[in-house]
Amino acid sequence: MELSKRLKEITFFIDKCNVIADIGTDHGYVPIYSVKSGLCLKAIASDINKGPVDKARMNVKREGLEKVISCRKGPGLSTLEVNEAEIVIIAGMGGNLIRDIIVEDIAVVKELKSLILQPAQNPEILRRFLYSHSFSILGETVVHDEGKFYEIFKVSYKEKNNIRYQEYMDYELSDNLIKSGSPDIKPYLEFKISSYKRILNYIGEGTETALARRQEVINKISLLTEVLNWG
Ligand SMILES: C[S@@+](CC[C@H](N)C(=O)[O-])C[C@H]1O[C@@H](n2cnc3c(N)ncnc32)[C@H](O)[C@@H]1O
């Protein structure tokens, strides 16, 4: 079983531990890979839908890992007991949903060593939540896979977190991401610049709102260009 570049990048953030849990596991590839490669001894593959749980169960069986990977059905982190897993992975869902899953079962989250989060959309919503609540940012990166860019966060809950992180453009970028060392950061910035340039072509100049929006986009392009030229 070969992991995609995106999923492989997620596993680089997993520290060796006893038990990981993959929430929204779908195929169960991350738990299977993590156990087989010795990143963890046991894993929990959890999903809200029956189809994915059945799929994960079938793949786990095919690999002969039924004794060490538990497949569970249920929403978010509700399938876990407090302290049952040390590391949780939530990948391939929207930033809003990942945030809601964390909030819903914060008692589980508080005891985790780390969470590895990979929003499929709206990474800025997740970043805003993490940066403005009690989380330590242990790592951020971006990976380009099959024509799309994916941001990945590694975080842990901290009761009193006074560290203030630098963010840019309403949580679209952060110092942590820019300095991640990812080879995909430069193409990501270039992609954002060209997307905003395209948007600029569609904004008129007729109204005050349009002018304000134009200026906002121009400011974003100039900041992104500045950041691109730093390194
Ligand atoms: C696009 S797949 C991502 C699969 C895998 N994590 C990955 O990154 O390749 C999203 C999965 O999340 C599951 N899902 C959606 N909402 C969920 C929730 N609230 N709790 C648990 N799983 C959920 C879906 O059933 C689906 O299998």
C-alpha cells in the first residue's frame, strides 16, 4: 500500500507512540501505514459513516492487523475515551468541521500529546481558531499533491498559552508556515498571487465597496510578493 504524498506528509508529523487515532479515516490508510511502519503499536480508525468504516475494516483485515487496529463508527472524537490515544489525526475535512470536532470533545483533546490536522478547505478558519485559543503550534507545513495545495498543522492543547504567533492576511498565512522549510511554500505563495491577480480582473471600480475590495486584494498581492521575495 503506497500512501499519497499528502498522507505521507501527515505521517511525518506523527511522533512514535503507543496509540494513534485517525478521525474521518475513510480507507484506513494512515492507521495501517502507521502501525506497519512502527510509528505506533496500535491504532483506532474512526469514521462517521458506515461505508468508510467497512472499507477501513476490510483493508485492516487484508493486512492482518485486526488485533491492533480498532475500526469504529461515530462522529468526530466521540468514539474515543479520554487518554485512549496519544495522537489524533483529522485530515481531509473542511477547516470549520475540524474546528467543530475539536470543540465538541475538548476533554479528549486536552489530554492528547498532539493533533495533526489537514483541512481540505478553509485552512484560515482553522488557523484563526488554533491561534486564538489555547493551542501550541508545534509545526505547520504545506504540501502540493495531485494539483492541489494542502496545509498541515501539528498542535497541542495548552491550558495557559501566552505565546502570540505572527499571522498575516487574516490567518491565511503565518510565520510558522512561511518558515516551515517546505519546498512547496514558494509555489504556494505564487499560486496565491496568481489567484488574487485573477480575482482583481473581476472586481469593478464603480462602487465604493468595489474600490475597497480592489484595495484589499492589491494589499494581499503586495504582501504575498514581499513574503515571496524574503527568501
Ligand atoms: C475526504 S475523506 C478523508 C479521508 C482521509 N482522512 C484522508 O485524508 O484521505 C473525509 C472522511 O471524513 C468522514 N467524516 C465526515 N464528517 C465526519 C465527522 N464529523 N466525524 C468523523 N468522520 C467524518 C467522511 O465519512 C469521510 O470518510
